[in-house]
Amino acid sequence: MKTYWQNYIDGTWVDGGAGRIDVINPGTGQKIAEHALADAADVDRAVMAAQRVHQSGVLSDLRPVDRGRMVQAMGRYLLDHIEELAEVLTLEQGKPLWESRIEIEGAARYFEYYGNQAETVEGRSIPLGKDYFDFTTYEPFGVSAQIIPWNYPVEMTARSLSAALATGNTCVIKTPELTPLSNAWFANAAEAVGLPKGTVNILCGLGQEAGAALSGHPGVNQIVFTGSVPTGVAIATAAARNVVPCVLELGGKSAAIVHDDADLAAFENDVRWGIYFNAGQVCSAMSRVIVHESVHDELVERMVGVAKSLEVKPGIEQTEFAATMGAMVSEGQRDRAAGMVSAAQGQGAQVATGGRKMNIPGAFLEPTILTGVTPDMTIANEEVFGPVLCVLKFSSDEDALRIANGTPYGLVGGVFTRDLDRATSATRRIRAGQVFVNEWYAGGVETPFGGYGKSGYGREKGREALWNYVQTKNVAIRLKG
Ligand code: NAD
């Protein structure tokens, strides 16, 4: 692997005004590369390039089907390079190689889906009587700024980039400091499919410096952010100052309600994917299980079985799908998660399994299950962003919903029961942007996704997300009669 990676601004690979940053393999703790670090001047050049391309009309004036085909081709480019990209993603992020392939396939799917949607963004005519011809159209905002988190650097960039390009916007992407390498393939893809230079700009920089410069740049017309609540607030504040819209996706403390009539054996699979996929570093992770007291012990035994079945080792050794889990993204994140587990024990929670840092090099935390968690505990309210599942008990349906809705977040939720009425009622009452019934992560690229409450606002995925990237224009024409 090359040892130095640059930023991509206006179609050229360039050094960063703020020097370089080390990229560490969390599976070993070893440095694997350096990446150029952008400063505010680099951000300015990238925004200016994107603005120039937008104002030239070279992208926005295209027939949407032609733009859509380029977007689709970017997805195929990712798939054509899946093995080399998966290796880099695993080395910088820690996830198993087989999970990296899933992430890249998911990223390609966004380009397929939004490439297809490009020509569906249609206007409509509004009747105003015979003396007028009136129609509403949708135009791209212009420069879309996208600030990317480290948990799914490829998929998160794909999610916003594909929809932004399909609707005719140009983009400046600020990649995460911990995992900046894999985004290089988007620059390669943009070149390969023939997007004009300056349409896609990709730079890594510190959040406080390059991230803040980008979100506050007066040339930016729309912002997409996924990450923590405090950073989301900073970005929304910057967006408000420039009066530009933003989409915020800020994580959660999402709960599965497991009723006494649920299929407990099937739920093991939800535990495996819901909290241990990507070592729990998923905004919509199933980080709380609220289980009916009558099936609590049986479910805990099953969930502990799932946690113990996972082999934890460096992602690069995990070539094929298996009961495995990789490192967390960094030792800092791992230590933070382990610290939250200890603090929860201090507040009275019990460790049913896991809970400790592993005694091997790298950022490994044991797959963890905490029982005896009560709604007032810190761990029941704050995002761990690691492989830590909290188990809470309930005795009545009301109780379960109150606990589920009892955090400031509201990203997703789940209900597990064979009773259709009970399930339907819960889907109405769970305060979250997406509710799963009997399968955590049911849905796909087609289904809108985003938060209630502190989980953010705006929606990604699905047709709904297209409206983030366009602004409405109404045209009223007075006819001679
Ligand atoms: P973060 O929100 O600080 O960083 C996310 C992105 O925002 C990075 O690209 C970062 O450089 C950028 N950024 C940081 N400060 C900025 C600023 N002032 N202006 C503009 N951009 C800025 O998240 P983190 O520090 O990487 O992780 C901390 C916690 O955030 C995690 O423990 C987790 O709880 C949460 N998180 C959530 C998600 C999610 O998908 N919802 C993803 C990553 C992290």
C-alpha cells in the first residue's frame, strides 16, 4: 500500500496546507500511511472549484438520464475495485474484510439507486386559469458539502454523493481523520466516468479546522453531516449563519422491545447484526434490548451465547463471512467504550459477558452484554458506539414504550412479537424515524432513514432524500389570452 495519500481538489491530487496526519491500523496499532491534511485555504479552493463547475452548467444542464448513467457507472467502478478497496478500508477502519465488501456493495447500491432516480425528479404544472401557465421545477442547490464519519467512510460518502450528483450538484467531501484513505476511490471513480474536473473534491482535514471551514464557507449551498450531536450542533449553527439547509444524522440509543411471544431463537440473529456488526459502531445499532420480564433470563442466555460465539481478531484475517468481529476504529474509542462499561457497573449494571479490553495489540473490546440496566443509568441514555448491548426489563406494554422513548434520541426502534395489533400499535408510538418489526435493519437503500429528536433531521436514503439536494422554483407565465 502506498505510504502517502493526497487530497483531491479540482481534479488534481495535492498536498495539504496543514501538513499530514498519521493513519493507524486499529487491528494492530501500527501506522500504515500518512494522509495530506487540508487547511482552510484548501477548503476554499475546493469550494471554488465546485462552484465554478456548478455555475458553468456543465452538470446541471445535462439531461438527467445522462447524469444518472455517470452516477451508476461510479457504483460499478467501486465494484470493479472491490478487493483493493476492501483491503484499505479494513486496514484503516478495523472491520472484517467480509464486512468491508458488504460496505462497498452497499455503497455501489446507492449509486445504482440514485443513478436510476435522476430522471424521476419531475416538476408539475399548477392550473391558474387560461391566462397563465404555471409550473414548479426542482433545481440543484449548487455546492453540496458532505462531512463524513469514520464508521462507514465508503458507504456514508456514497449515500450523499450519489444523490447529490444525480440531482446535479457538485460536491466537496471532508473525510474523517481516522479513516481518510478509502475515499480516494470516489475521486478515481469520478474521473473514470468522465465527470468534469472540480465536480467531486475530496479532502481530509481536522474537524475543527477543515470541517469548520467547510461548514461555514459562504460558497457552500447545502450541508450533509453524519456524526456526533455536539458536532452536529456546530455545523447547524454554521449553516444557519449562511442561511443554508443541512441534513443532520446524529446517532442514537435505539431500542428493541422483545415481547413474551417473540421468536427468541430468531432474535439471536438480530443481536448478531444489530450490535456486533462493525463492532457496534453503527448509528442505528440495537444498543438497548427491552425485554419482557417473563422471558428475560432465557433471552439473556441466548444473547450471551451469540456474544461468546464471536471470534475477535484483526479484520484483515477475516476474509470470509463467519462468526467474527474486528477491532474498533481506534484505541481512544475502545477506551471510551470500556470506560462507559465500568461506569455502568459503578451504577449497578452487571456484566453478563465481555466488558474488557482484549489483551492483544489493537483496539479490541470483547463483545459485551450488560444486564440489570435501568432507564436512569448513563449507559441507558448515552451512545457507546461500540459492541455493548444494554438489557432492560419491562412488565407492561406501556412500560416498554416509555423506556424505549425515554432517551433524547430517536433514530430507529424495533418491536419483536407475533401479535400484529401489538406490533402495529408500537410502530405508531415509538418515536423514531424508522421502526423495524421482527427484523432489525429490515429495509434498504430504498427506505428513508433519519432521526427524531437529538438523532437529527432530514432524511437520507429513499426517494425522500432527493429533496435534500434540490430547491423548488415556481414559474408563473402571463399569457396574452
Ligand atoms: P464527530 O462528530 O466529531 O466527527 C464526525 C465528522 O465531523 C468528522 O469528519 C470530523 O472531522 C468532523 N468534525 C468534527 N468537528 C467539526 C466541526 N467543528 N465542524 C465541522 N466538522 C467537524 O465524531 P467523532 O469524534 O469522530 O466521534 C465521536 C462520537 O460521535 C462517537 O463516539 C459516536 O458516538 C458519534 N458518532 C456517530 C456517528 C453516526 O453515524 N451517527 C458516526 C461517527 C461518530
